Amino acid sequence: MSELDLDAYLKRIGYSGSLAPNYAVLEALHLAHASHIPFENLDVLLKRPIRLDLGSLQAKLVRGGRGGYCFEQNLLLAAVLERLGYPLRLVAAKVRHRGDRDLPRTHVFLMVGADGAEWAADVGFGGEGLLQPVPFGGGREARQFAWTYRIVEEKPGQWLMQSKRRDGWANLYSFTLDPQTSADCEMANHYTSTHPDSPFVSTLTAQLPTPQARHVLRNRELIEDRGGVIERRALRDDDELLDVLANTFGLEFPAGTRFGYRDTIR
């Protein structure tokens, strides 16, 4: 079993502050992770397996300078928080931001205890996702720079993570608090990275939220959201795509690399 290289992780996310297991540190670590390690599915399109063991996660996301999607991102964060002494649990969710179809639980995030309360920590939802934890219970709003989130109870035992838009609250994902294990993550990860109905096997995405702007690349469309001002730009070709991956997301690939995505977005 691989050991967590905490120093390497902290260097990767640019964090050098306190490591006491309290909310202030949780918030700072969450923001540093979310804004330094991009959300991306490029290995899926390159037909590479997505490994969730700690050694593989560190090799890719920490030492390799790459990003990943929810299972990779949040399992890495879980290993860090557990080392620091935070109580936490894995929570599975159904993505709802593409509509209210009944989809499988293909998202995972963390419930973390700090300062006598429980917080949803999620560094793996990409450009629309959290920069900082969101309080669980009571539907309290969490303002995070230009964006606002809350968790509300949809029906007994089922909750919604929502983000605030100009026209009201939009659902991101729904969840229950049924316990999840690493084996549950492995099964959902297999579906997400291989099933033909999974958008990750056909749509290229790289996403990086920061306090100033949220950068989203879908196939050859680059989107920049500054919390009210959204700019879109179509990339000329796959060579420009490689330049954007490197310069906007810090993801370096050899010249001539081509990803097996479709030109339309589901």
C-alpha cells in the first residue's frame, strides 16, 4: 500500500499554512486544491485506465502534474484529510445539472467534520463545482467569490446541491447519506470511464475554477465565466487545443497528441 506524500501534495497545490484539523484549514486546503489541480478526462479519451489506488493518484495528480475527475480528485483529498485527522465519509451522488433524468450515482464527494459541524467538500465537479466547502443542514447559503451554493432537502433523506443563477437556484446533484466504500467508487469509475452512455468517453473536458474566473474547455470550445460575464471562443484545431491545455490548465502533452472526442457536446 502506498503512503501519502503529504509534502508533495502541499507543494502541488501551493499550500504552506497550518495543518490543524479545523474548518479554516479545511477551507484553505479545499480552495488550493480546487484551483490548482484541474478537472479533466483526457486519459479516458486516450484509452488509458483510470486507477484509484493512492499510488496511482499521486503519480498522476501530484507528481505527474495532471488532473482528474471526481473519483480521482476527491479520493486524493480524502487521503489528505484523513492523514490530518478530519472525520469524513464518502458520499455518492446523481448528477442533475443536465436535467432531472434518473441517472446512476456517478459522482462522489466528501462529508467532512470540522468545528462541530459537517461540510460538503467537493474538488471534483469541475468548472461549476465548489471552491470551498458548503455547510450541510439548514439550507444555509455559501457565498464563494462570485458564486453561491446551498444544500437543501428535496425529500426525506435526499438532498440537493444547488448553485445560484440569475434566474434562481439550479440543481447540480442529488444525494443520500448511504455509506459508500472504495469498492463502490471502483464500480462507478468503471461505468464513467468506459460505458458508451457516459459523456466522458466522447466529450473532451478540462475545467479549472479559480476565485477570479472559471475556465472550461469542452471539445474545441473554451469558456471563461467571471460570475456574470461569460465569454466563449472556438479553437481553430487540435494544435491550438494542445496550447490551451498547456497554457490555461497546465496540462502538457506531446505535440501531435490527438484525443478521441466527438465534435458535438452531449
